[in-house]
Amino acid sequence: MAKNDRYDKLFDTDAKAEAFDKIAARFYDGNFGQMSKSDFETLLFHLYIEECLKKSLPFDDYTLSRALGITQSRIRTLKVKKELQYPHEGFEWKKAFIGYIKHAKYDEATRLVKMTVPDVNVLIELRYHMETHGWYDEYQLNPKLFQCRLDIFLELCSSFEDEQELQLDSNAEKALKELQKKVESQKEKTALQKIIDGSVKEGVKEIAAAASKELVFSVLGLVPCGGLVKAGIQALKAVIEKSL
């Protein structure tokens, strides 16, 4: 597809008029010619990527790199600048992050959850969120790779909603008592007892830090939660299930 054809396909007549108005506002309604080249490129990139979002077209680094003829690292830089100067209305990094969990991997040997977070702005918000809670991830040179311990990952998911009072129903309590009879490790028995006694978060954290993936999987299916917390934990549960 020729470059002009790609432009015409992305921007219809109304979109072109709207784009021109936004560019003109920066020149005709201000000090003409005072906009730096870098800011002008950021504005053009903003207009381009917003049309991609409106039309549900791919906006990953590789696709944009090929379409615009610039490197993926420059695409990531432009995405950061664009979001700072022209924040996308409706950007919900927590929901986006939960959507990426389905592609994660769980390494039982290292107890690390590893996943790709392709959107640089989601990763920036994610790492800031973890920093404000005193958590940390295992930083890698790969700019899209996110990995952290399973117990921290569960705390992360649990923080996506306001603090909830977690209360087991009778069926969950009965199932946990059955699990407790089967496990041999005293640490696991103690952690399960904490959950049964009402210290759900503390008990689940201890299970995540030391228990087998089979026990982790079983316990996650019994944890009472809702909203984004439930969506995150269910996605993680599906990841662990793949490795059983």
C-alpha cells in the first residue's frame, strides 16, 4: 500500500479537517512558528495514533514502526511524550495490564510471574504504582518484560480496587480445611489456617511465597474478591493452570 493510500485510509475527510484545526491552533492562535520540531512531531504522532485507536487498528511498536518508517525505540519515546502532552481519554492502565496477564508464564523454580507489557505507558504506570506501595519487580534490559515474585504479583492485583473485607463463605472454608488435611508442609498448614481464621491476605501471601503451584491454584479458586481484583486473579489462575 502506498504511503498516501495509507494516510487516506486512516484519515477520512472529517478527521483531516479536525487534524488541521489542531495543528492550526498551535500556529495561528499562538506565536506562529514557535512550536519546536520535537513538539510538532509529537502532535502529528498524537493525531495518527488517536485515529488508530478510534478505528481499533493495531498500534503496537512494530506496526507503527513499519507504517511510519522509524525505529521501535523512537515509537516508544513518542508514545511517552504523546501521553504526557495529549493524554488519551479513557486510558485505563490497570485494565490493560490485566488483559496482558493471559500471556504470562509462571516459573515455579524461581516463583516469578513473567509477562510482556507491550504498551510503554502501561508499564510506566505499573512500575510507579508498585514503587508507591514499596514493591519491586525483577528489572530486565528487555524494555517490554515485566516479572515479579508471585506473592508480590498477588498483592499488586489486590491493590487494583479499594481495600475489600475478604470473608470466606462456608463452602470455601470447608474446601480449605480439606486441603489442610492433605498437605504435609507445616508452613502450608499454618498459611491455610490463617486464611480459615480470617487473615485471608496474609495467608494467601504465605501460600504464594512457599507452596506448590497445585496448592496455589486451588487456593486462588477459593479467594473471595470482585471487580478488577477478581479479573486479575482469575487471569493469573488460568496461567498457573496451564503449567499443571
